[in-house]
Amino acid sequence: MEACMDFMNWLDLDMSVKLLMHLKDPSDLARVSSVSRSWRDFVIANGLFKQLCLRMYPQLSKVAYVMELNNCGAKEPVEVGSSHSMEWESLARDHRVYATLARVCTSFHVRDCISETISASSTDNYPAETIDNTLLPADIVSQGAYWSSKGQSNPAVPETLTYKLVSELCVITEIYIRPFKAFFQPGSPIYSAKSVRFRMGHPKSPNDLGSHLLGDSLPSADDTFVWTYTSPEFPMAQESCLQKFRLPEPVLCIGGILQIELLGRVQTQEMDGLFYI
């Protein structure tokens, strides 16, 4: 029987890392880790699962430190032994955490991710035209439930709608918006925006989110939230249909906050000549 040789031993470190980083599926990297103990140690020592996660979701670059959880909560590392053993345990912990994160972020079930509304930059007639109407089922919306901004003489004035997601970690792939058709106004105008953009992030502090959910006097969203992702700008059609805006790549929203930026106004209201969205 011919002797088996590990081809990784014939490659230098940089070449081996470059070769394995061509793997795009976390399950493939997991299979690499299970080939042998030396291959697993190589994956751990070079943080390949962390590198894969950062490539898939650049938003993770802001993560400074990871901890594992057990049944009692956070599992802090025990600082016992040599500096080498402590460094290895830190690498092994990162490996376990990022391997789990990569797996769950690529094996999720498609579902609606918006949990509740937080705030709108303006509302014309509160509460009849509240942002809460944007989350109502389609059959209720068809009966005339909608959100409306305040009117503006300048069509360039933007509006924002801010939402809380179902989890502090959500993978977002696409967002759907239906512009409202005012069938009760002459000509049945459609109050869409010219374009739309999406931001995702987290509150600067838990108290900031609480003030938005409970208070009437609200600070600016930019003063309250840290945005870790901003999408490209997408054109919006002036049509009363459910319009799909698919993000260039899946986005990991860390913190569970989504903001929809409605940019530019296209429709005036006949009774006052002002632009609305």
C-alpha cells in the first residue's frame, strides 16, 4: 500500500490559507475541519471561519469580542495556564462561535422579519395615518389604511420609517413596499417616492429604543441609532403594487433596527398643492 501524504504540508502558509478561503459555503469549511486533527488545527489557528463570516457579512467587522453562552449565561474564559494555551483557547472559542454563526446565517427559514414600528419622521393625520398602518394585512390596507407624511412644498424633502425586527440578529435579503393609491381623491393619485434606501443598525443604548417606543417627543433617529449598513438607492415606480427591493447581497442586521428612507416626492395633493408620500 502506498503511503498517504498530506498535500497541505507541501504548501506554504499563505498559499494554504488562500486556497481554503476560496470556499464560500460554511459546510465545505466544516468538512475541511473534519478531515484530520491537523487540518482542524489549521482552520482554528488561522481563524478561517471568522474570515469567512467577515467576507459574507462585513457588518461583523465592528464586533470587538465574542463570548460563548451556557445555561447560566455568558461563559467567561478562565485565565489559567500558559499564554500559549490561553491564546489557543481564544482561537478555539472564535472558531466555535463563528462556525455556528456561519451555519445559522446560511440555513435560515424565509419569514417576515419586521416585529413592530418605532417611528416615522412625520405623520400627516395622527393616529388615522400612523406608521402602524404599514404593517397591516393587505385586505385591511385595501380598505384605506395607510401611512402619510406631512405635506411639503419642496419635493426633495425625504421621509423615514423606522422599525424593530424580530431579533437582534436578522439576515435581510429583500424588502417590499406598496405605495398608496388615494382612490378617494380626484384622479386616484399614487403617492410614491422617487427612490428608496435602507439602513440597518442598533440603538446607541437600550434607553434610546425605549424612548422611541414609549414617548411622543422623539429625538432624531440619527441621534438614537448607529447604522452599520446603508443600501444603494433603488428607484421606486409610481404604481400601487407590492414592489420588491432585493439587496445586492444578504445583510446581517446586528441590533435589529431597520430604517426605510423615502427619497424624493412625485405627487401633489390637489386640495393644498403640497407633495406627500
